[in-house]
Amino acid sequence: MTAVVRVRNLTKRYRDLDALHDVSFDLHEGAIHGLLGRNGAGKTTLMRVLTAQALTTSGTIEVFGEPPFENERVQQRICFVGESQRYPASFTVHHVLEAGRLLYPTWDAGYAAHLAADFRLPLRRPASKLSRGMLSAMGIVVGLAARTPFTLFDEPYLGLDAVARQMFYDRLLTDYAEHPRTVLLSTHLIDEVADLLERVLLIDNGRLLLDDDAEALRARAVTVAGPLPAVDEFVVGRHELHRERLATFARVTVPGPLDPAEHDLAGRLGLELAPVSLQQLVVRATGREDGAAATADTSEGVLR
């Protein structure tokens, strides 16, 4: 697949803090990528660097084969919708959409008007008077209607209710199918977007932990549940990603996939096997600073 973005050994340092440390990855053409991680992990910093709104400390970035900083050819092909987007005080919603038409050669004015109606945006209202949810909806309209070859959404759903969030996901998937482009979506609502994502980047404390196909990631871990002695027999010698216990019942997450012999063993021991959701995998991967498996004893109500 063609790489729209190439990042190699990227570090972004603020005084004595590495917001990003030695990060390398590619973003492929015509794919929806998820950028996942906890608050403060470095997701917004990474997006700002990719869109040339912040400079790197070291490392290289190429977007469409060129450095993005002060490069008009590249910038015209990028739309970045930030979580706290700001607009001139005098701008109404209509002005914002008109600005989109002037900024992006791929802008679709008819689609923008259609989306604005779907999200019930008041075209004559000043942007400064919009609610948090309406500001998010306006950013979504701009990001989708711009139809730029590289589109970035940073937590685009803030303030939106469940209906509006689902509308965004539906419109994104439908328009992406008709007008393929490279999308990078940063989000905390992992379960809501899991089915949209084709590839996942997981970042934690400024370091890239995972960069893999979404389907492959779903097979990376399995939860084993059943009577404590049987679970302990099954997982002996295995790395445990997570363990929960309630009296004599246990649930343990282990790396996958399991082979046929392991499935047979689980059946003989009377254990239940279940896939781990993408959100659970992210929690397991970022839940402990030391990388050790978290152990939850729900009978005592503690996490240790």
C-alpha cells in the first residue's frame, strides 16, 4: 500500500519532557487509522506535528512525499479538525463553511450544506455562541466536506450526544466509501469506532506501543474464564495481561491467538474462551506503567 505519511524516529521535546519519543510509523493511502491512547499520551501533539502546527525536535516526517512545514502543496491536501477549534469572533457558521470553500480545493459545498442541516447547525449564529456540541458538529462538517486526501479528527465528538456521534460515524463511513482518503481519528470512545478502524496506532507516554491491522489486534488476546483451579492450570507458564477473581471464579486475559490444542484443553477443563475487544486491549496495554499484568480482586474491591 502507498504510504501517505512516513514518520521516522520522531521526538518532540518540551524542556525536559518528551511528549513524543522515537516514534516511527506509516499511514497508508485509503485507510481509516485509529490513534488511541490515554489523556496526555501524546496524540494531539502527534497530530499537530503531522500538520506542521508544531515543529519536531528530531526525526523526519513526510506527507505525500514531502516535509509538511511551510509547504502549501501539502497543506492544501490536509484538513485537521482539532478538539478545541477556534474561529474569528465575527464568523458565523455560514462564514466558516465559506472559508472551507476557499481553503480546500476538494471542498463540496452541497455536501457541507447537507451535513449542516443533518446536524441542525444554525447558519447565521456566530461561532462564538455555539455550544460545545455544535462546535464539534461544525468541525465534523468541515472535516467531511473538505474531502482532503489526508483528514485528521482529534476527539471530534466532544459535547455530542449518542445520536449525533452515530451520525458522524455513519456519514464518515459512507463518504469514505464513495471518496476514499486517508483518515486519522483520535478518540477515547474506542468501542464506538472499533468497527470503522482498519489500522490502529496506540501511543502511551509519548511512545508508540502498537501499530497493526485492527483485525490482527483483535486476535492478540483471549480471555479465559471459569473455576479458579482450572484457569490456573490452563494459564500456567503463560504471560498474564490481566486477572480478575471473584471467590472461586477467575477471568484471565492471555496473549493470543490460541491453537487447536489449546482450545481442546480449555474445553476439557470446562473453561470459556472469549475474544478481547479493542478497548479492552488498549486498557490492558496502557493500564500499568511498569507493563505488569493488572490484578483485580473484586471480592475485596481493590486493584493492585
